[in-house]
Amino acid sequence: MKAVLDSLKSGNWRALLACFLYFDTGFTVWVMLGPLAPFIGKDIAMTPPESGFLVAVPVLSAAILRVTLGNLFQSVDGKKLALMGVALSSLPAIVLPLLSAPPSYNLLLVLGVFLGVGGASFAVALPMAGSNYPPKVQGLVLGLAAAGNIGAVLDGFMFPGLAQHFGWQMATAAALPLLVLTALALIFWAKDLSPKAGNTGRSFAAFAATLVGMLVLVQLVHAGVLGQGKTGLLLLPVLGAALAIAVLPQRYRAVLAERDTWVIMLVYSITFGGFVGMSSYVTLLLTTQYQMAKVDAGLLMAMFAFTGAIVRPLGGAIADRITGVRSLMVLLAAISILDFTFAAWMPPLAGGIVVLLALYLCFGLGNGSTFQLVPQRWAGKTGVMTGIIGAAGGIGGFYLPVIMGIAKESTGSYQFGFATFGVLAALAFGLVVALRRQWFSWASVGAPAASDAPLGEMVHAE
């Protein structure tokens, strides 16, 4: 404990707390549709894939917006971006309680895109927090800032109970006091000490283009323009990612030519994608697989989310000691085994809770371990890399509920869904094992970063 306190004293703990609150409340609004989905289904008729799509839209929106928000962070003060994010993500909690009748499915999809702005806070909160601390404690600090995903715990505790008593539309207003508190913390405490470079106007235009683009793409998918049935659902993340990459400056697109970028993206799509995707869908899984009461399912979702969130800093601290490479080899193997176990066993309620809890534990530790590696591998590019890698996590989180919904409708079971993610975790494990010797050369704190050039040099070379 003393070591942790000493680490916190080595930087600005108030700025860290502001970043934590920003990500915490952003995460709360981001996944609020998950625990509310069973209540929404009573007012709006939805098929299992449509339910999965509804809770997945905010996840994908955050994934795509993280890329251009991370790019914007490279040239704009993080405090200003955080306040903008708070304002945009509050729109659904303002609009829904004001409606006199249940909204249309289309309107919910639109509001879901704005909820995704809350999840995109990751691309600002983490690098802004890290800028206030020295390199030797980055794993712990980034883990603490990202433990804001404990916001999913608030979702499970708050929204089902409020929805039962006041209706699900009014329940969304409970997020507003949290967002106001966050805005005040950002105004008085937040500081961004990272270097800035690049064209601010172009970066803002890129962010606006991805926001508008996501609004359009989601409606096109729902209308069947991009393919009927499952085709449009599976194609949406590809088109969204292509849009985000197309508007990035060339100097940032260059990191996508690096092999390590893609491997870390795959890893994070499994660890963070598993956490946020399951947090969005597990309430539906519990109510359909085990016929659990909606409020009880929400409380269980809160317990799972709390487990995954609270161990994220521990994952970063462990990775600081043994490197994220060693941590991830163990955790990815465990995730794969647990996914295959659920698929093969399809356990009763007690066994399902144990397996899901163990998965969340591995997700949380894996998230902390992954981002211990980022400042070591990409020094000077943490803003854009946080956005790109975070986007991969969000895309993984989008596919999880969509594939689970497709599996349930097509086969009547979730076996295919769990087996699919077991295969992906096994693939990521194999890649990390194959690259471990090369990664050890830069993964230790104090080792020279493997980036080809610092961001400043890239800017001047453009």
C-alpha cells in the first residue's frame, strides 16, 4: 500500500482523479442500454439480433470515435475535449425522459451513437492521466484511470431498480448528476501536460466526420441498405473503422503498418472487448438462458463488472513488475479455456456464474496488462495509439453481443458464440507467445521504446 501511495504522490493525484471520474461516468452512460434492454423490450418489439444490435451500437460508436478523438488529443488540450465529451454523451439522458411516449427503435439507435461518446473518453482520460506521472508508474496510473470502467457497476445497481419504479426512460436521467459532478472535477482539477502538435481544425473535422458517419451508417444497416439480415451487422464495424482511418493524418495511419499494432489490437479486442461486450449483453444472457429476474440480472451484471474493473489497476501493477507480455500469455490462455468450457458445458446457473466471474477477472487483469505495454512500445504516440487500440477493444465489444444474438436466434443456444471467442483468444495467445522474445526487448520499464520515431519527429517529417 505504501508503494502505491508513493507512486500516486509522484504525480498529480487530483488530475488522476478527474480522469478517473471522466472515464467512470463516460462508461456509465456508455453501457446503460445493457441493463435497460429487458425493460426496453417490453415497449419496443425486437428480435434477438435487434436487441443485440441496440446494445452494441454504443460500443461500436465509442470504438470508432476513439480513433479520431485520440487524434484530436494530440493537438487539443485534454480538459477541453473531456468537457465536450461530457456534453455530447449527456444528450440521451436529457432527451429520453422528456419524451411522452416510448421512442422509436430508430431514435434509440441515434441516441446510442451519442452514448458511445462516453466510451470514447478512454482516448482522452488515459493519456491525460499518464501525462501527469513519470514512466515508471504508467502501468499503475493507467490502470487506475481506466478503472473508471467500474461505471458499469453503477449501471447494474441503478438502472434496473429505477426502471422498475419510474420507467426506463426516466431512469436514464440518473446519469445527469454524475455527469455534472464530472464536469466540475474536470474544470477544477484536470491537467493535460502532454505535448501537442498537428492541425487542430483538421482534427476537429475528422472527429465530426466520424460522428456524423456513424449516425448515417447505423441507419443504413437498420434499413437493410448495407445487406439484409446478418450481413449489415457484421459489415458495420469494417465500414466504421475504414471511415475513421480514412480521416486520420498519414503520420498516424503509419502505425497501422506495424505488426505489433495489429497484435495488440487483437489482444485488446478480446480483453476489453470481452469486458464491455459482456457487460452490454450479460443481462440479456442471464434473463434468456437462466430466466433470471431483470433486476437480479442487473445486480449480477454489476458484480461481474465490479470484479473486472477493480482488478484492472492490479493487472497494470503486476505488468509493471513482470511485463505485460508474461501476464498476457497466462490470461489469454485462461480466457480461451473459460470460453470453451462454457461452450462445451453450457453450465447451470451456479456454474455459469463461476465461469463468467472468472472471465471478468481475466478481462480486467488483461486490460491493465495490455496498456502497460503501450507507453513502452509507442513512446510519444500514446494519444493516437490509445484511440486505435481502444477502437479495437470497442469493435470486439460490438461483435460479442451481435454474435451472441445471432447464435441464439440461429441455434437456440449460446454455444457457438462462446466457442468463437474461445478460438480468437487462442489465436491471440499463440501470437503473443511467438513474439515474446522480441517484445521482451522493449516491454520492461526503462527499456528503449520500439517506435520508429517520436511523434514530434513524425510531425516535422510530414
